[in-house]
Amino acid sequence: MAHQAGDAIDDEDRKVADRVHSAAIHLLRRLRKVDDATGLSAPRASALSVLVLGGPTTLGNLAKVEQVSAPTITRLIAGMERDGLVRRENDKKDQRVVWLHPTGKGTRLLKVGRERRVEALAAEIARISERDRNALLDAARQLEKFFP
């Protein structure tokens, strides 16, 4: 049964939520092994993905998105800047504002990492039945529909 905003969450909804959460965690843990090949820590990969996929942003906004303090994101970005993954650019209208941009190197590294993850997942999917593969595709469509 579909619920409206403000409706009580029942036990079945919690069971579905728990299983989706658990499956997502297991999937991400499995793929994290592939991420090690990029040489990026999880926080660096996450911050870089925000910049590559979302476009330039400010330190403050990135800290908010990543749910970390301003000093933490400043240290993270300083290291990424030293490694040539991110560059800073002062705002042309307000010199107090600094925009963060991924470099070509950072963009390539993130894209290669994503390709590795997709290939690793595709190799596992190739071993399952067509029926199970179609079920995964349907589940992915539902997740994309409800969590765009």
C-alpha cells in the first residue's frame, strides 16, 4: 500500500528499507576493493565525484554536501590540489568566494574508477541467470524512480 507524507511507517516498510540498506552496503563494500586501484581514499573519491558530476562548487558547499566541517574539507582539498586533482579559482565578482574545479587528471581518475567498478559489477552479473539479471534491472529502475 502506498503511503502519504506523514503516514506512519509500518513493519513491512522497515523490512524493505532494512534489506535495501543492507544490500547497498554489501554492494559498496564489494566494489570498494576495486576502488583501491585508483589510489583515492573514500573521502577523496567522494569529494571528487561531487565536483566531476555536479560541477564546480565552493568549499562551504562541498563541506555541507560531504557532511564534514570546513577545516576538514579544507585539508582534504589542499591535499587533492597538491596531487593535481582539484584546482581553485577566485570568483570574478566576489574575491572572498573560491570555486573548486576538478582538473583533467581528477576527472580521468574518477572516470577510470567508475569504469573499474562497473566492469567488476558486470563480471559478477554475467554469472547470474537471465531471470535474475532482469530482476536486478527492474530493481535498479525502481531505485532510480524513487531515489533520483
